[in-house]
Amino acid sequence: MHGMLGQVISDSAYDTTNRYYELRAQSPRAAALRWVLGASRSEQSVQVLSDGVWPNGNAAFGIPAGGRFGFNDATGDGRNQALFGQATLRFLGDQLGLTAGLRREQADRSGVNRAVDFGTPAFDASLSTSRTLPKLGLDWRFDPQTTVYANWATGWRPGGVNLYANTSTFG
């Protein structure tokens, strides 16, 4: 970036940690009623630090050579927790299968932006949402290698907190 501020170079550091845990139980493979039950949890934490560096400085603003000014300093956390289950009942000598499933998911998001010199104003935000997601399926096995199936399911993508948007009114 050039102009009245002189040359500015962006220097950013991002640190993201993701974890996923799942526990499930299922029926024996040969059972006429096949089922699976479980619970899952995912966690994400993000840290963002973005600075502007003035390699030559800026005398008009009293910025020495190599001077740094913050653009973004933020942390965010996200958690998803779910309970799920699905069962398939086989009919007509295992040729026809009827599947029903349900997933209940809770999503929690939070973020904190700290005050910086020229970037996003300080703020914190959080939100929590949940959904119940059904699934139905039907399949027909012509032989062990050939199956035709139809599934209906709902999906969901939870919202979040944007830590990267620079809403600065400077310049």
C-alpha cells in the first residue's frame, strides 16, 4: 500500500487447532436389524494477529523505520456436539432395506477482537444454535454387487463469528 502513509507491508500470524472425538456402537453385521448409535464432538480454536509494517517509517505520523501497527488481534472458539442414531431393517431375504436415522447437533461459536491501532474495533460475539436432522432411505439389492438406493436427508451448516473482517473506518 502506497500513498500518504508510504509503503506498508502486511505481516500476519494465524494459529488454528482442530480436534474431533467420536464414540459409536453398532449391531453385529449379520443382524436383520442393523443399527449404529453414537456421540461426537468437534472443537476449533483460532488466533489471528495481523500487523502493518512500515519498512521506511513515516515521519509525518512519527513512525520509525520498521514500525508496526496492529490491524487485527482476535481469538475464536467453536464447538459442535451431536448425538446420532440410524437403523436399517432388511426384508425379503435381505433384498429390500429401509433405513431411518436422526442426528441432534448443537453448535456454539464465540470470538473476541481486541482493540488495535488501525483495524477492527474491539468487540466480542457469541451464538449458539441447534438442529434435529432426519434421514430416510430405501435400497434394493439385485445381487451382492448391485444395489439401487434412494435417500432423503437434511443438512445444516451452523453460522459463525467473523474474526477476519476489517471494519476499520481509518483511511
